[in-house]
Amino acid sequence: MNKSDSDLFLIDGIGPFFKGNRQDEINWSKIDFAELNSDGFIPPERCRQIENDFCIFTRRAASMGYNAVTLDDLAHLTPNPLYPEELSRKIKQYSALYRVLFRIAADSGLRIFITTDLFFFNPAIEQFTGKNPQKIRRLVSCCCRRFFESFPETAGIIFRIGESDGVDVTGDFQSRLILKTPKDAHRMLKTLLPVFEQHNKLLIFRTWTVGISGLGDLIWNRDTFHRVFDDIRSQNLIISMKYGESDFFRYLPLSPLFFESDHRKLVELQTRREYEGFGQFPSFIGRDYEKLRRQLAFARNMAGISVWCQTGGWSGFRRLTLLEKEGVWNEINTYVTVRIFRDNLRTDQATRAFCKEYLGLAHWPALHELLDLSDRVVKNLLYIDEFATRRIFFRRLRMPPLIAVYWKHILISHLMRKILRCYVSRSWGRELVKTGYHALRDIRRMKQLAGGLGLPQEDFDFQYDTFRIIAAARAYYFLPHPERTLRLLQKMKKSYETKWPEPRYAIQIDPKPFPLKGTHLQKIIRILMRRQSGYRKLDRILSFTFYAVFQPLIRRVNRRVFPDFAQKQAMGINAVFK
């Protein structure tokens, strides 16, 4: 990626808003405004805490090399005469707080971007727009114009168009998806861009989608991509894309869409790895990101990077990046990522620079070994490479390379065993079990190294106990006599929950036999899943007839097949079938 003075090195700045959040399960997808409020206003002491922590955060981010920061969100900063008086008072208080935050960011040399979903609703908005697409487009345009007039110091707005608020989100606004087709997205861009051009602001349009509706494959489908963006030419537009065809997982090749069109593009990266422990233990990503940077050197018109150092996922894990010493593993990733992309450093050069600045150069060999081991442990034990390297599509989704461990959930069931055995041969399964247990030795070695570096050794005790269960689960998936392994796992779960109070991984063991034989399940998988991104005739038949007609049946099946968290977090599993 060739760097220029106009490149963006964006970092999300939501961490200060989560300090003091005591919910058992935190939705890290955006600021929890409902939790922030107390009897209709933000307590003054909470405002001071956010301001002080944001000052620390922005100074540290800027010192690493970031030049822009993102905050949530447009809905809570845009007044509307339609709103009731209480909501108008809240928006006035949010605006006052954010004016202070914007000054703090500017003092650190950071440009400011605000996020929004397309689109947010409440009863007043609903009554005004109904389901009229033209009214909704005009309202979005009006909100953007009002925002730029109220906050001319901001640099632009980042739009999320392919995922809405989780089913657990409450408060004054809930978002939902309004762009259902490439034509809808194209019209929205045509409506909004004149506002951004008039105010000389950047419109950052994220291609992230979760498979819903005709726009649900924008993240990977070349045809959908071109139908949305072809014939749109504006220096005020930047297309923002996650690096792979799915979420922030390993084993994903770089998305080929970075090599399509001449539009300016951002690559989205994550340093607080939501699927790899949330920073409770090291999950070093430097070598993967260096490889991405080398590949992106051949991409057209790259505009920079957008780094998620706090955003993403559902869990009770609450380490805050750049704000507390316990967030050190996220901090290392965050530092190394910007140095790799901004300064074209190799991974070893970036980790050496971090060590020199924060630990002392003499410690670099030990840190270098620890980080490489952490990378290896995650790839060799958290992921099952024989499954993770397969390109599998279901409807409009590229299936994630990690399914047996998801966010903070370790899923151990007869169904999971049968699914994985459909993709992993018996001989390779035995090797995977050996590899998993070998990785536990690497965790013990990392603990020794951390002691000499003055880094938290207890994190490796937690990782070892967690990954030991994952290793045993792998034996359940792939070795004979699973009933014996299940009894062992039940004992391990009880011991783990006694030793580690919340927050911890949730070990979900379901011993009930799944009624389908493995051969029958394989046939169903061949029907529902495909190896290539291109749609088959069968996919179109299923998408447009079966899934539409049999929605109630699908919901009942989903309740039986999928774990409880899949119904109650994010948009819920049923959304995938829309």
C-alpha cells in the first residue's frame, strides 16, 4: 500500500464510554447509550471520566501514528423538531459532551469521523417517513447536513449499511436495514454525495454485510459491488472493506474486491480480536497484517486503514485498549498494525520498535518469541485449519472459518461433532488432536517469557485452562469413544467454572444425540452449502421460494439447532434466512 499525506489511519475511540459498564454481557458493536444515561441524562462524573480517558486515548493513539478517530453516532447528535422534549434534551447534552471530545481529538492532531447505521428509527421518525424510501433518503440527507452545520470541525461520516443494531439493543433509537438492493444503495449514494461535496466532507461507505436481502453479498460479490458503485465518481467517497470475505477471522485470503474499480478504499482491521479472546490473552496479528500490506501494494487507490481496537463482539470481557495496563495484548497489536501500514515496517521491525519504546530493547528477543508463539497457538488450536481453509458459502454468506468457538462460547455438541467430521478426514482429525495438545506447551512457554518481560502471567493461566478444554473438545470431535471424552469435559467444565468466575468462556456441552446420520447430514450440507461464491440454480430456488415460504418452520428448526446466544445476540440467526 503506497502511503500519501492524505491517507487515513483511523482508530475507533469508543473505549472511554465503556469504563464502568457493569453489565454481565456487553455488546461491543457500538456505544451503549441506554446504559450511559441515568434518569434521562449522563451523570457529570461520567462525562468527566469519558473526557479524561478520551484525552489519554487520543494522545496515545496519535503518538503511535494514527491521524483520525471514530465515535458513535449520528443519531444521538442530530436534533429534530419531531422528537419529544426529553430526547431533545438528551441530544443537547450529547452534543455538549462531544464538542469537548472533538476539541480533545483536534488537540492531539486527530481528524474526527462519526458513525451511523442506515437507518436509525424511533416512533417520531417512523410516523414521519413510514416506509417511503424517498422520504427516508431525504431525512438521511437532512441529518447529515444538520450535523455538518452543527459540527463543521468533523471530517466525515462512516455508514454501516449491511448490519443493524443487535436484538439486545434498547434506547432512544434502534437501527434497521433500509437498503435491500444494489439499486437502493446506489440511489442513497447519489442522494448523499452532493451534501458531502458541498461541505467538503468524506462519505465512508462500508461494504460489510451479513447476508440479508439482495445487498447481503456486497462484501464479496463482484457483480453486486459494481452495481452499487459503477458510474459514481466523487473524491468525497471512500469504500471501506474488511480484509476478507467474512468477519475478522484468520485463514481468510484478501478480498479480490480491493482490486476492483478506481474508487478510493480503506481496509478494515481488528486489533482487539473479538473471536480470539477479546485481549484476555495475546493473539498477535502482525504477520497476517504484514502479508495483507504486501498484497495491497498492488491494489488501486488505497486511502488507508481503519483499525478496530475496541469495537466488536458480545462478551463480559472488558479490557480497554490504550487505557489500562491489562489491555497490553490489544495495545501491541494496535501499535504494530499502524507501524506496518503507515511506515511500511516489517513485523519484526514493528515489534522491536514497540519493545524499545515500552519495555526496553534488551527484552525484544523474548517478546518476539512470545508473540510468534501466540500466533501459532491461535492458529493451531483455536482454529481447525482443515475446516478454516475451506471456502464455504451459504446463501449470501461466506461461512466463518471458526465455528466451534464463537465470541466467548465453546460449543461442544453431537451436531458440531458431525459437522466437523463432514469436513475433516479421520486421519487428519487424529493429527489435529495431537497438534492441539502440543499447543498447550507453547502456552506454558509464553507464561515463562511473560514473567521476564513484566507482562501479566495470570493471563496465560486463564488461556491454558480455556484452551485445554478446547483441546479436549477436539478429541471429542475427532477420536472414537466420544462418550468418555464427554464425561471428562463435564468434569473439566465444573472445575473451570469454579476456578474462573465471570467473565470467562461459556462452555456449552449438549450431549443429546443429533438424530441425522452423518451420511444424511453430508447430503444436506452438499445441498445447502457450496464451495464457490457463484450462485447455483439451486441456491436461487431455495432463496426465493423455500426460505420465504417456510419462515415459521425455519425459526422452529433454528431454535432446536442453534445455541441460545445465536438467537439473542447480534441480529439473531433468523436474519440470515431473510
